[in-house]
Amino acid sequence: MKKYDDIVVGSGISGMTMALILGMNGRRVLLLEKSPHIGGSIARFYKKGIPFDTGFHFTGGLQKDGILYDLLSVLEIRDLIQPVFLSPDNAHSFFFESEGRRYEVPYGIENVKNRFKDYFPGEVSAIEGYFEKVRHVCDNTPSMNLRTLFSQHRLLDEDLISLEDVLNGLTQNPALKALLSGFAMCYGVRPDEISFANHSRMCHGLYQSVAGVRNGGSSFIKAFETKLKDYEVEILCNRHITGLADIRDKKAGRFILNTGEEISGDNCVFTIHPKEILKVLPERYLSRAFVDRVSSFESSAGFFSVFAVLNSENEDTDFESSLFSIFPHYDINRLLDPAYTGTPPLVLIKSIERTEGKTCRTVTAFETSFFEHVKAWKDSETGKRPQAYHDYKKSRTENILERIFTVFPEYRNTLEVIGSASVLTFRDFLNNYDGSAYGIKQKVNQFNLKGKLPLRNLYAAGQSSLLPGIIGAMMSSLIVGRSIVDADRYNKFLLKNLR
Amino acid sequence: MTEQEIIEITNRVFEESFELEKEKLKPEAQIFTDLGLDSLDIVDLVAALQKNFGVNMRNEEEIRNIRTLQDVYNFISAIKEREVTN
């Protein structure tokens, strides 16, 4: 039986980060992946030779000394990741269909503030107040600055109040409120359910800068593959843990895999969905309270996606990588409610991809969707879904195209649809628990599953344990690393590559 | 909410969420020794109490000082009182 210091379950961005952190700290590490390839939702797919990203499109924090810049430095992969910054002046546009109004949001905190003040001259104090509160939260969240070594994490008052309540205390302007909470599409939780603190932690980076990455998610996977090899981390695909054995003093000694193989490890870190973790833990070691807590987690929003490419002969000089969010109206709470049956929000990600000597201009459309929308076909398998499901996909795709053409009429004859994906597609292709985009819903007053589990050598990391997105996912692994690696060594490791 | 209601709801949480027998739930019972919880169970306990009392319990300082069942009753009474005065 093979023996490891640490086993990491799930090879999405948090699992790869976790395995690399442990490997870099001199530990013998095994990384397990259920799918045939590592990467999880950060992986790209190619159709007709055109690359599309599934889970990673853009991020904040890649500017010099930004949080993601620092994280990549600590992991010694920063040189392998080339940021492609969006245009600072209008990286993100918001279009409200009910009003026919378009707002262009730049990045750089001062630029964002000033632009909002131009749009809403009567709301200067609300805008100042909002950004001051966001800054306060981020300044007081130690893990947002790796140099603090973030050993302590205390909850802030802003962790206990919803984004909605804070915004209501600042302004009554529905358009401003919608714009300030519009980034909810980047974490998939209603403004009256997310805490103001977590909203701030996720948006702060996007107010500073917005960037994609050359070759998208593939470049992260490639970088990690190189480094994991350097640190002799073993990777096994098509494997997952089905059972635990040799449980003594609340610690698991042996891990049984789906293939029948058995391995032993001192620690095991699960970066998978909390409800998948619950399935692996033996019931007799769990309290009802624990099971109830994990079972009560809800799903964040998912998406119905359309992957398309522009085929015009003449170079469209106006086309640049950018984000365009289309909201039917200002009520973001309603828009992110699974029971809402009206027109959903739609985010368009325009991207210029250079691959094998040719340049493609891709448009990926993400319309909010929930598991509830596809529940009728939940037991069907990929490739064997009933006609009704295909009809659903076809009609949603057509609707999305019409919405795109309303805003970009010039695309009507040049946009070619390459594929589409429902919440079920995301669930089944990514081995994702429920097809949601951001793991569990991050709600005010919720206790996530993070760090030590009821068996004391098992840990939870991943986007559901901390916060969604690439930064939250990677950071969750950095936090768990502190529980496993000796403190002095860990501090040196964190600081070694930070200037 | 009366003292008695707080005791009843708290005890029910311990019975149902940690499968403890009623007889063990005396005010002086030490939750880490007599009731067999460990430090990591506290998160689950707080989540369950929060749900059952419909309150917000994030004053970590006070939670960390909890030792006996009576401490839990007092902790909740204090939160409920603060709710009224606020």
C-alpha cells in the first residue's frame, strides 16, 4: 500500500494549489481527480479548433502586488501566467433593458468612483460611503494581504449584515443600487443574502483591475502541471475516495478508492463540494448538528451558456476583450432567485483568442440559470437526454441570441454558435455537484465547512469553504496549509517569494 | 423569551443535534467532558442554536468562554436581552 503525507481530493484550482503548497513544503503528496484530466472547471475546451473557457474568464488582483499576483508569486508560477488586462476605461458595461440605459464602468478605485459620481451626481456621499466601507472591510481582512501572514481571522460587523441592508442605508437610487450589486453575477448570491463583507472581498479586486489570462484556464493548468512535477506531487486521475478505514482516535488511516486501491495518508484535504465530502465521511462519526449544517447549504446560481464566434471577413477594430452585462431591470434580488420566471440577467464575455496562428473573436454568453430549470431531466445522461431537453436548449439559445442582437445588431449575420451548455452540462462535464457556478451559496450567518472535519486528519478547502472564484479558491488552500505545515516553515514559505 | 423557554430549546438542541440523553442535560454539566463535545463541535452547536433561536451568534469571545450548559443558557439570555434593548 502506498503511503503519503497528504492526499488532496479534487484537482480544480484549489486542489492544484493545495497539492503544490504541500509539495513545496517538503511533503509527499498525492492529488486525486475523479475526471480523466486535472483542472476541474478551470479547464478549457476546444470546438472546431476554437478555445472556450468554462469556469475562468477574468479576475481582479493580477496587477502588481494585487492579491492574485502575490498568490502566484508564492507558488512560483507568476512568470507562467500572462495577464491580459481589459481596457481600463470601459472594462465592464452594464445595460438595463427596462430603461434602455447603458453604463460603462472602468477600473481603478478612483476611476470607478468618479464614473459613478458622473452618472449619479446627486449620490456623491452614498458612493463615497460605499467605497469607504468596502475599503474598511478589505483593510481589516488579514488574508487579503499575504504579508500579514493572516494567522488571525476575526469576523467584522460587516460579516453580519447583508449587502442589501448596507445599500439601503446609503441610497434609495435603484440604478445605483443595481450597479453596486451587479457584481453579484460573479458570486451568484442575492444582495439580501450575501454579507456586505464577503461582497466587498470579492469585488475589491475587480474595482482595482480586470484581466483575463493568455490561453485562459489552460495556462494555469500547464503552470501547475510543471510545478507539481518539480515538487514530485503524484497525480492520479479517474480516482475518487469511496471509503475510509483504520479509524482510530478520530483519525482515518486508510483511504479506499473507486478502483479498489487502498492508500494511506497522514492527512487528506477535500477540495470538493461539501455535500460530496459528507458522502465520504462515515455516519457514526458525525453529529446530527454537523449533518444538518452541511445539508442546509444551498446552491449558488449557475448559468446557461452559449459559445459563439464572430466570422466577419473585415476586421472589427472595435472588438476588444470586455464584459457586457445585460439586466432586464434593477431588482437584482429577484433576478438571482431560483423561483424567478422572468427574463434572466445575461453576461457576455468578449475575448480575442490567438491559437495556432489564427485569431478568433469569441463571445461567450452566460444567462443565469438554476438546477430547478433542468430538474425534469436530472437523471438523464450526457448524450442520452430526451427531446424536450434539446428543445429547451434550442429555445434558450435562440432567446439569448436575440438579446445579443438587440445590443449588438452588427453581430446578426456574423455570430456563429459553436455550442451551448445547460446547468446539467456543467454538472456532468465538470463532475460538479449541482451544476452551480460558485459552489454553495455564501449567506450571512452561515458557517461554511472549512478546515478540520469531524475526523481530525481530514480537512475541507475549496471555493465553497471560503469564497468563490479563483482567488477565494486558492486562498482557501493557503489557509488550510497553515493547519498542516509547521508554523515557522509556513511563514518562511509565504514570505520567500514576496518582495 | 423566558428563562424556562431558553432552557427547553437549548436542551432540545443538545438532545436532537448531538443525540444526548435528557438525564445528562443538567445546568452544571461540562459540555466538553460530561457531554462529550469537542472544540470543533462548537461550530455545529452555534449553527444549531442560531437556527433554533433565530438569533445571530458571532461574539467569538463569549462563545470561547462557554464551559457548562448553564453558560450556554446565559449566553443566549444575554443575546436575547441585547435584542430587546436594541
